[in-house]
Amino acid sequence: MVEALKMLSPSDNPTMYIHDHLAYWKIGHGFWSLNLDTILIGALLALVIMWAGRKAAKDLTEVPTGLRNFMEMIVDFVDEQVRNTFHGRSKIVAPLAFTVFVWVFLMNAMDLLPVDLLDLLGNAMGLQLHARIVPSNDLNTTFAMSISVFILSLYYGIKAKGFGGFGKEFLYTPFGKYLMPFNLLMKLVEEIAKPVSLAMRLFGNMYAGELIFFLIALLPFWVQPLLSTPWAIFHILIITIQAFIFMVLTIVYLSMAYESH
Amino acid sequence: MNVNATIIGQMITFIILVWFVMKYVWTPITAAMEARSKKIADGLAASERGQHDLELAAHRAEDIIRQAREKASEVIALAEKRGGQIVEEAKEQARTEADRLIAGAKAEIEQEVYRARESLRQQVAQLAVTGAEQILRREVDLKVHAELLASLQNEI
């Protein structure tokens, strides 16, 4: 316990402090290892969404109030975004966008919790813990979502245009059939850039945001509120915007898969 | 920056979450919202229909009132006409009645005059006979001269 508190005192060794905080709570080695912090908090937030969503959906009162009203507000907002962008027919796109928005928002919002909270809790339970509380701060999470979306968009592309049409799009666009290999290269880069940029954007934003909180935590305690408060308030905006961007791009990529160029 | 098996775990979480949201959250909530908006639209349509009906009824009522008023004025005109007629008739009747009464009275008067003259004549005749009787008491037999006297009575 004493050792743990010593470890968590930032001013002693700033480099160690930052290093510790950038480490995940990892078990296993190599590729077959799990970041337990990411998995557990991600699953916990997923359960929160399921619980709240189910509770709201079961509320059958005529005039919506409270949680139901709040949920309908989000549903309405997401539905409007989907309607504006996605013109194909799909039952999955709107709930997918909803899930992306809410889940990413909640994961990002973990950033507003104190940076040392999880480590302190773990140490209080006797674990020598270096954990990161923000699941969207892990490339695994952002790539898990963006690759899922990418696979779904490939599926929809093939479903909407058929194998032939889908293949043709790779070979004949954007420069016509005489530049076939070049087209293929361009198209591959374009397609692969989608999930990569989607994942990296969210990860980068949240990583930077968290890092700023770490740096503020290094300062004397009486300076911290002066800086962390405005940053947290600004961060509320970033959290929401990043969740929104991820949702909108998800819808856009899926609608692009549906429409031919 | 290390991608590891966590990505698979997060993918599974994500897929389960999407499936759950689609089946148990999104679908029932949007269905309920749609049903509600339909209900509201129906209610608005019904209210509009009601408004329309009300307008129609007001028009009809106005029509009926107008018709009633026309009819009433017609009836009044007719009644006035009829009244005039009745007065006219009554006047006519009164006039004929008066004429009849006057004629009756005149006839009666004439009769009365005639009767008076008759009785006067008889009395004169009587008187004459009585006078003649007294004059001729001795020389004229009443029975003999009765025929003469009767013819005299007729002549007067």
C-alpha cells in the first residue's frame, strides 16, 4: 500500500508516472494477450447501454418521461442522421449508428473520471494495477469497431452490386478500364484508409486528451483545478464530437457501399 | 499501440451490443414512436374533419334560418292579404244585410200603410153605413139594401 502510494505520487518521478499510466492492465504475452481494463470497462458500459435501453424500451407509457424520453431523443437524433445520409434499405444501419454513438460517447466520457481512480481502486483491492480507464483510448477498441463497420460495408457493397459490380468498381474506377492496375491500387488505398482513419481519429483524440490530464496531474495540487476544469469542460465537447463523427462516418461508409460511383 | 487479442474481445462485445440494441432497444422504441406519431396525425386529421363538419353545420343552420325567415314573411304577407279580404267580405255582407233590412222595413211600412188604409176604409164604410142607416132607418130595409152597401164599400 505504501509502495503503491509512492508510485502514484507524480512529482517524484514524472517519467515513470506517465509511463505507468500509459500501460494497460494486460494479461498474457504477444498477440494472445488481453487488455483487461479495456475489455472490462467496455463490457461494463455495454451492459449499461443494454440495461438502460431495455428499461426505456419496456416503458410503455403514452407520454414519454425520464429515461424513455431521453432515449427517444437520442433515437430521434440518430434516426435523422441516418435518414439524411443513408438512402438504402437496411435494418441494421440505424441501430448500428445508435450503438456506435452511445457506446463511443460513454467510453470517451470515462476520460472525465480522475486519472488515478482505477489504479487507486486496484491498489486498495491489493492489485498492483496500471490500468487505463478509457476504453476508446485503446487501438484495439477503435479498430474493433472500425473493422466491424468495414466488414459490414464490404458485405453491403457485394450485396448491393453483386460480386461483378463490386469487382468492377475496384478495377474500372476512378480512371476507366485502361488504367486497371492503377485503379486497383487507388481503390485499395481508398478502402483501407477508411477503417484506419476512422479508428486512428478516435484513438488519437482520446489519447491526446488523456495525456493532457496526465500532464495536469503532474502539477502541484493547487494548480490542477485551474487547468483540469477548463480542459474537462472542453473535453466534454471533444467527447461528444468524436462520438458523433464516428457515428456519421459509419453511416457514410455504409451508404457509400450501397451507392455506385 | 499494441494490437492484441483485445481487438477480438472488443469486436465480440460490439457485435453483441449492436445485436441487442437492434433487437431489444431500437426496434421497439422506433415502433412506439412511429405509432405515436401516427396517432397524433390521426388526431389532427380528426380535429380538422370536426372543424369542417362544424363549418358545414353552421352553413346549414344559416340556410335553414334564412328559409324560415322567408317562409315567415310569406305567411305574414298571406295573412295580411287574407285579413284584407275578410274585412272586405265583412263589409260587403254588412252592406247587403243593411240593404235587406231596409227593404224589409220598407215592405213592412207599406203593408202597415195598406192595412191602416184598409181599416180606415172599413171604418169609413161602417160610418157611412151607420150614417145611412140612421138616415134611412125607416125607409130602407137593411136586408134589402145590403147588396148595395157592399158594392159601395168596395168602391171606396
